[in-house]
Amino acid sequence: QVHLVESGGGLVQAGGSLRLSCAASGTFFFTTTMGWYRQAPGKQRELVTTITRDGTTAYADSVKGRFTISRDGAKNRMYMQMNSLKPEDTAVYYCNADVRLGLDASSSRVYWGQGTQVTVSS
């Protein structure tokens, strides 16, 4: 069983910063691509940012220049530094990871965390 646990959400004023963390635990060989998604009330879940095992990153246009994703591969942890937060960033943020349960690509499984609330007040 694999678990992803997010932490670091909370309430912050517009212009402020938060740092989210995601820790993967359980029985697996390694994580490949990890990412953050978010879902605002009444909206669909959307991709925020991803990072591959070799550190290649990608960002949604709405967060470019404000959010930074990073990871500690050895510890199977991922982070997202969020700066210059805006009220429209308010959402539940979910950690996502492609996990290899074995050594070959066919053992790949995608897992989700339970989500952490980020609220940005104006």
C-alpha cells in the first residue's frame, strides 16, 4: 500500500506565501513524475505543476513565476513553494505521484493524497 500525505496548507493574505509538502510512504521502488493539482469550489480539478524524476518541471500559466516545485528523490518527498498568492489560488491542493511498485514500467500506479486546503484572503 502506498500513501501520499500533504501538509502545509492554511489561511494566508493575498501576496503572502505558503509551502506545501507531500510525502510518499509504503512499499514501492521509487516515484517517477510527481505533481500538484488543485480544485476550487464548483470547478474541476486542474493541474498546477509537475516534476519528473530527473527534475524537469512544468507549470500552469496561472502560477508561472509564483510557484516553484521541487523534490527530494531520496526521501520521496515533494514540495511546492507558493509566493505572491492570490485569492484565485484558493483551493484544495492534491499531491499526485506515479509510483513504481516494481522495476518495470508496467508496475506503474498513480496515487493521490487526501488534499490540503489553501485559502487566500483579499
